[in-house]
Amino acid sequence: MAMLASFLFAESEPEPGRAMMWPTIVRLQAGKQQLFKVALLPTWKGKGKLPAQVTWSVEDITGGNARLGTIDSKGLYQAPAEIPGVSEIHVKAQVDGVANRDLWGTVILGNSAPSYKIVSSWSESTESGRFKTPHGLSMDHAGNLLIADQGAGGFFIIPRTGNSWVRSG
């Protein structure tokens, strides 16, 4: 009986907490700086706190580089002196000992909107429903879901409220 009681009331290993990074998206001009921060979210047994160690990288380059921008050990990102061919840069904070080890922030450089290139698509047969040959998903700046459908000759817009469809094209 004592063994059963010790099993039932024994403290288990605490589950790893989660971390949060902010800001998650910023717009910067060439040569400007932005401080990114990371915090460990409070668990049911404790308070939130700062992580002991964060490894910062820019586009998977620890500390970054002169072309894409640099980031120091405190999370201070320095935009490059000249905007490179890409205008969207990804900053990563890596925190050990948490459930979500990799945290991401986006830096949009300059005033122009970033441009995107399709690198993959999918297509599947749909026998019923609204779609004929859907092949692409995207989200616009307002948060609406865009579904491209080559067979239907256009695309569908699902407003972020999710309560109606609009066919365009």
C-alpha cells in the first residue's frame, strides 16, 4: 500500500515550458537596429522568466553577417548598410529546455512589400464541392485565405471571418 501511495503522489518530471519572442515582425530601413527579446512563459507552478541562454541567428547564420544583418548575444539586430536582393529576413532565437526550441521573427527591409515566389504546389482531384483543381494556398495582408483553382479558372477568397466564400477570376 505504501508503494502505491508513493507512486500516486510522487512528483513527476516537470514538462518543459514554452518561450515567446517579440517582436515577431518589424520593418527597418538599412542600417537601423531592433532589439528582439525572449521570455519563458509562466507555468502553472511558477512565474515567467528570462532564459539563461539564447543563441541568435540571421537566416540560420549564427550572429548573422554584413549582407543580411547581424544580431548580438542580447538580441540586438543591426540591419545591413544596404538592402540586399531580398527584403524579408528571418531572425531565429534558439532556446534549450523548452517545448518550442526555435522562435522566429521577421524583418522587412526598406519600404517595398516583399515579393514571394512559388516554390511548391499541390494538386488533387476533387469529385465534389467548390474546387476542381486547387493548387495553391496563400494569405493576403488582411488575413483572408486565398485558394487558387486552375480548373475553376480563378481563385477563391475565404474572408478571415470564415463565414462566406467569394469567387474571383
